[in-house]
Amino acid sequence: MTSPPSLRTFVREHVLDEEARVPAVLGRDSTDVITPDRTLQDAALALLTLPGPDDTELARQLLGALREFTDPDLPGFCELLDVTGAPHPIGGVRTPSVQALAAWALHRAGRLTGDNTLLAEAESQLDRIVEAVLGHDWPARLDRSASVVLDESGPLEETAVLILAADALTSDSTSAFLDAAADRLERYVHGDAVWDRLTPRAVPDTLRGHRTGSAALAALAWAALHRRGRAGAADRARQVLAHIHNHHQHVGTGGYWDRSSADSVVRVDTVAALHGAPDSPFPAKFVADHALLALAARTVAALDDPGEAGGGVLKALAQEAEAELERNTDPVAGGVFHGQGSWFSTPVDPTVPLARHVMVPPRTTGSFAVGNTTYVPFHAKHTRTQLLALAALGDRVAAFRPAPELVERPEPDPFDNDLGHVTTGRLSEGLIDIGNYLRWLRSTASGLGYGLTPYRSPLGLRSDRTAQTFSVLHVVSDLLALNEPVPNTPGVLTGVFATQNPDGGFGEQPALPSETFTTYCAVLTAVVLGGAHHPEFDRDACVAFLRSCQRPEGGFGNAPGFPCDAWHSHLATLTLVALGARPEREDDLVAYVLACRNQDGGYGNRPGSPSDTFATFRAIGALIALGLRPPHSDETVRWLRGLQNETGGFRYRTDGAESFVGSYHAIGALYMLGALPADTEACVRWITARQSADGGFSRVPGAPSETTDEGFIAIQALHMLEGKLNRSWAVMMT
């Protein structure tokens, strides 16, 4: 296959327009602009990272684009413009770090063009920022006049970026501001880590814990202070980077989570999300964080010799951060994706891959709203991420692994793909309150579809009943499994096909970005409802979209070019099979899936990842749907059965915690292989104990009901445990 454009070429050809303006977020390339609004931060970063020493013309163009943010009435810059160049009212603020970046960008433009007036303007701009910051005790945000404090909290990023900008613009060996900023930076120190934020009383905001991106910026700031003679600064920089390396690593797929709690644990934290600063409760991996980590690790390693141990950590950190950047590079279109996320098995161990960051604050850059939930697709390409990655990697083309060699093709095992019936009988009487569950399930009806819950405006982290593709699949599956009619099938199909996009894929709702995940949900819903040949369905475009999601390694990602794994390889395979199609590079896909198999008999989500029930279910399901017999199935069955606890539920991996979602995947994997748990009766009791008072199901007994996903797990798993679910249905309707 041809190589993608280099990162600089991608930015020049797809991010910059003719006037060197930069939209905030792209889809795959310039033909798909997700957020056309422009931010001052991006415009400043473009000037700081794009032009080389001889690119004076590009520097002048980028300077012109930066000038469009100039406030005509007051000193400083507007921080947000719409696509037409009109200032957004919410951009009429002064965020010290962003204003400092703009001053830094002016200074670099002056250096590149030899314009001393720009240098003087930049220094004057920075002086105003410094005066406002010191005069208002380090605020996070000021009003447009820089005289009224709008946010008194103290983000670490603010102090770190101010230090970096002041270091770049201040030639004197001594600086009163840098001395004050260095003292301020010390207030964030928490053992070998740094707090992400201080409260208005300048004490640690423990709910925010530690953040990877701000810690990397702090390390860069301490490196700058070390070069200016600040005692102990280099040690601080090394310590905070070592903390990230030691506590934020993602065990399964590499790279580093974006956060850890006050006790340095990566966890889903609903309390922090709802009672601290608005944020998603779910940890994630952000490519921009990894770019900053790579920069920081290399910069700090170049300081005084840290010794063999410290140098080894910095080298490992830089290598892993750079590897994550390359893993998230689009192998065809070029550019780098926003990051990767995971749903959760337990609150302390996020495990299930989900290519979105959920419940982010409203109006987060590149976000979409689905009812009361806001999420950011990770397969978008944020301008900030492209520019930071360019600063970290330089202008190089990422190398991509080819598909593994298919040493031995699995034995054929024809798959009938018969979805004409669901069960061979009803669930035994008294297991669960089916009537109450059906009332709950039907109450999720919303317009032409179904939502995740029956509630219109719930509190906490509960989703509302806004219709979405994911939930429609669950509700339809359970109604059919319980031998209940699906009301208004023509309307449901109309709602499903309204979510198909021009690229052929389907989104969670109409006009939302296409994903392999949501395409699977939409297509399988349509197929079981008899809509495979619906006039509103563009089947050929759908097949083309899915095939475009296959990576050079052979597996499929959640969107074209996005990193592949067993999870999305399975979903793409099932969708193609349901449509009577096949992957174009089927042997490469099979080789990739088999490369996910481990010696213990289980499968990891990627080659080299530890075995878990999620990936094992997905890998063997993909092989079976392709008409192949998973190799050494007896070992897989033995490994899966060994995960069952005395309670009846399953640990999602050997050293993992008991998991409701993970147990479903273990039960389903066993069932597809013609087996059942070692203690089926205990497993049935374990599941039925999770029916909530309103009829729905929860992952924890006695807790409020959660979503139609938990209901689907309970209904489908109970049918499997009683041997009553059509095996083809178990394979295809996941």
C-alpha cells in the first residue's frame, strides 16, 4: 500500500486553508470538517510549530491568521472565532496561558521575519499578562478587560505554559516573574507527582488528581527553570515523568492513561466528575498528551545526567509515547487521531475498548450530544493534536506493521448464519420478573427508536431515553428473545436508516460520525427486522465503509485508519457476514485474530495484550462467523471456566476483578464453543440477583437499574445458560 503523507504535509494540505487558517477539528481529512470554529490556541501553536527557519512566507501567512483574533477595542486577543471570522462572545475572555501562547507566537514570527516591532509587541503582550496574573493571584480566566476574575481556580497547565512562554521571551538570566512562577509551581507538588489543579485557596484540588498532559507541561517548565539555574528543578521534572510512567501505563494496549486519582490509581470516578470540575468520569488515552510526554522526556533526558535508573525511565517513556503517536497515525489519509478510550469492567480497571470519550463537559471541542450525554469521537483529528505531534515527532512518516503470517489456517466449520429464530423455548418460570422487565424495556421507546433507559431526565451518570442506534439493537434483541412483537417495525427501520451517512457507515444518531460499532448495531437491527433490502439502505456504500476500516495489520478499527483490535475486527466481520459480504483481505484478518491468541488459551484485544473475556468472545466469534473453527478450543474453554468465582460470576481476566459485562462475554464465548460454565446454577443466580426494583438490571445487586445493555446481557445470557438460544443468534447478535 502507498505511504500516507507526512504529518507536516497533512497539516499543510488538509488543516490549513488558503489563508493559513485552521479549523479546530477534522474528520479524516479536509473534506470532513467537524468543528470549523477557530481557536486562538490552535492559531498560536501553528505559528510555533509549522514554519521552519526559512519558511518566512508561511510565517507571514500564519501571522495574518493569528492577527484575525486581535481584539479591536482592548489589549489582547479574542480566543474563539467562528468559521466566518466573527468573534464568538464566549471567546471574549483572557485565559492567561492562551494569551501567553499568542505572545510567544508573535515573538517567533518576529524572529522568523526579522521584524523587531513584532518582538517588542510580543514582550509588551506578555508583560500585560504577567501583570494580570500576579495582580489577581494566578487566576484560570479573566474577563475581556483582564480586570475581573471569572475563574479563581489554578490549573497546573496555566502556570507551566506561562513559564515556558516567559522563558522563550525573556533573555535576561534573572526574572522576577519566573522566580515567582517557580515558587508557584512548587505548590502543585504531591510526593513524586503533581496535582492538576489548585483551589482558589491555593490548596490541592484532590478531586482532579493527577493528569498526564499537565504533568508533562510541568516537566517542560521545570526543565526550562533548570537551564536558568533553579536548584532541584531537574529532579522535579524527572520525578513527575517517572510517576506517569509508573502509575498511568495502559497494561493492555500500551501508552498512558490521561489521569490518576489522588492515590495514583487509574479509575472511573463518578464523584469527581459530578462534584469537581466538569469532566468525563472515564479515563482515556489522548494523543496530544503523548506528544507532550515525548517532548518532555527527551527534553529532561538532555539535562544533567540523571543516572542509569532515571535515564532508563525517561528513555522508556519517550519510546512508548512516540509508539502511541505512531499507532494512532492514519495509514492512508495521514494525520493523527485524537486518542483511544475504554468502557469499564470495574471502577478501577477500564477494559472494554470504546472509541469515544463519554460524558465530557458540554461544548468540548469536537463533541456531540446524544440526549443528556456528550461524547468526543476519538477518530477525529484535532488541530492541536496534529501540531503537538508534529513538534514531538518531526516531519516523518509512521511505519506500519504488516499483517502477521497466517502459518496455519483454522479448519473450516461452515456457519449457517440463521437468524430466522431466536430461542428454542421460554426462560424457566421464576428466574426473573419478565413482566416487570418488559414494562421497563418498552418504556425506553423514544420516537422511532429506543433509548438506553426509560428516564427522560435522570440525575447522576444515568443516560436518558434519547433514541440511539446502540440501544435499538438491545431492545429489539430482547423483545425477539422473549417472543414479544417489535412495535412499529417500519418506523424502527426508518429511524435506523436515518443514521446512515454519505460515507456508507452509520452513526449513533442522524448526522453523527460513522463508526464500525454503530454500523454493526444498525445493520444487525435491520437484518433481524427484515430490512436488509430496505429502499433507504445503501448496502454497497455500507460494505465499502466497513472494508475501508481494515488496517495494514489485517484487523479492523472503529473508523477508516483508526487503530485495529479484536473487538472492532469482530464487529466489522459480523456486519459484513450479515450483509452477505466478506473482508477484502480475509487471510490477513484471520492471521491478525489468531495473533491475539495467548498461551493460556484466551485472546487479547491486540497481539501481545493479556487475555480477557471480552477479546476472547470477540476473536472466536469472528472466526466462527467466517466459517472457521477456533483452534485449540478445549484450551479456551478450560481458561474461561477457570475465571468463574464461587459467587457464580466471572473475572474478566486471570488477575482481574469480577465483572458483569465480562461475565456475559465469558458465557457467550463458552456457548459459541458448545460449552457452559463449570457451575451454571450459580451463574444463573448471580445474574438474576441483579434485577433492580424498576425491572431493569444493574451490574451490582440492589443498585439502580442501568441501561438496556445490562438488560440485554441478562436476557441473552440466561437463555444461553439454559441452552435455549440459537447459536447463530449468539454469534451474530452481540
